[in-house]
Amino acid sequence: MRQLTRSLFNELKNKESHLHRLLEYVKNDDTLDMEFRGNYFTIYYRGGALLSVRETKSTEYEWDGLDSNYSDGTKLSVNPENFNSYILEAKHLVDYHICTAKKNHLGEKEIQQLVVKENNYSPNSQDTDYFIVDMEYEESGKIEDGRFDLIALRWDSTGAARRKDDVSLAIIEVKQGINSIRTSENSSGLRKHQKDFNTFIEKKKNEGKLEAFCDDMIEIFKQKCELGLVRANSKIEGMTSNFELKPDYENIEFICLLANYKVYSDALNNELHEMNECKFITSSFMGYGLFANNIITLPKK
């Protein structure tokens, strides 16, 4: 389960706690994103894991800072008393790493976080058709058990759709540039990700766990709304766990988001020859807002 434990969730709501102050810091800094991991949460900056807080016992928490790879092996210390200054220093280290590293491993992850921002808490988030429920989803460390870039909740932004409370889920794979498209022995391209998605869904169905997976994602969405991490219209902001949403358990979309793809390349056409029909999100006038009418389906070539 990825939804926060009830005790950790309540601690984030407790206005007297350090975790609540950390939550408020994140909400007031739109370069940061908080993602839920069951008994802990992680705060991301530019796609990098900046800080994690893990519940060890009820009301006892372990704070873990930036990976030492960002700071030449030096581990930054973070605790409830210094997180303000820690975040500023950690951000600088991530910025420096992105600008100086020979290979920036955060490229696609930074795009993922921009998608989260635009659809969850930007001024335009009330008008898009998807909310991002989870980023960097991983179930057990095994790819066949599920590892996906983004999991989104589709709730169309029309008044009629929002009144119905009917929602569905989408799994979104983010790829940047032409070299990320093709599947090979050493590269997980679009065909591999589509196959992993199909394997994941079929396995969940066979084990009778697909509804539980969907319900977990719905609960995360409601937790984020209640904590103010999703900002949209008044119906959604402050939504509590008692609010009912009716998920479509059968129709989960697989969508590819291609960033900076070179249109003169044959990489996509060649990959589509070996794939089933696939959905792609197209640009909304250069933004990252996700709209249902910008989803196109490309047939198998």
C-alpha cells in the first residue's frame, strides 16, 4: 500500500508537529513535491529525492537526507530543527549536480515533477483532466510487480464530470529524446514499458488485487487533497477520506509522454511496428497540463 499510514497522516495534520511545519514548507514552495510511500514520504526537487521521513514507531520518525552522490560523498545532516536551512543547501547541490554531471540522470524525472506541478497545484490545475496520484511508483523492486513514472487519476474538468464523481486511472511513461524510444537489450523503450504495463494489469487481475490497487491510488488522492497538496476547485480542496469516488476498475489507460522528441526521427515509427495500439499525450500549447482531448491513439504499424 502506498497511502500513508493513519498515524503518519495524522501527524502531518497536527499543527503542533515538526512534520506539519515541513508540509507547510512544501506547500509554499512549488519547486518541491511530496510523494507518499506508506510508512514514509519523500520530498522531491527537480526529480531528485531531497528528503525522506520514515515512521519507525508511532510518533517516532527517522529523517534521511540527500544521497551522498550529490555532494561528493558527504552526507548532509537533516533533522526536525534544521530542515529549512537543509533544504536550501540540498537544492543547491542538486542544481550543481544537474549542471556539472557528465550524465544527468534526472532529466526525465524533472519532467515528471513538472507534470505533477502543472496538474496538481499550479494555477491551472483546476482546469486539467488528470491529477497525478503517484510519481516514481514502485511496488516491490521487481519490474514485473510494477515500476512506473506517473500514476494519474482522470477526472474530467467539465462541471458535469466533476459532479458525477466517476474517475479512472492512467499509468504514464515519460520519455525524453529519441534515444529513449527504442527497446533493446540495454534499453527499456516504449514496447518494453507497454509490455510491463500489460503484465502488471494481468497479474493484478489474476491475483484479485486490481481493485485494491485502484482503491489505494484513490485513497492517496484523497489524502493529498485533505493535506492541501492538490489544489483545484472547492469540491476537491480539503476532500476527506469519507468522500466517495467511483473508480473504473477495468479501464486503466497506458499513456506515453514524449518530451523533446525529434520529429524527423524514425525511432517512434520503428518502435510502433512492434507494439500494440498505444496512446500518447500531445502538447497543450507547450505546457504540461494533461487534457483528455489531447490524448491520441497511434495504431500498430
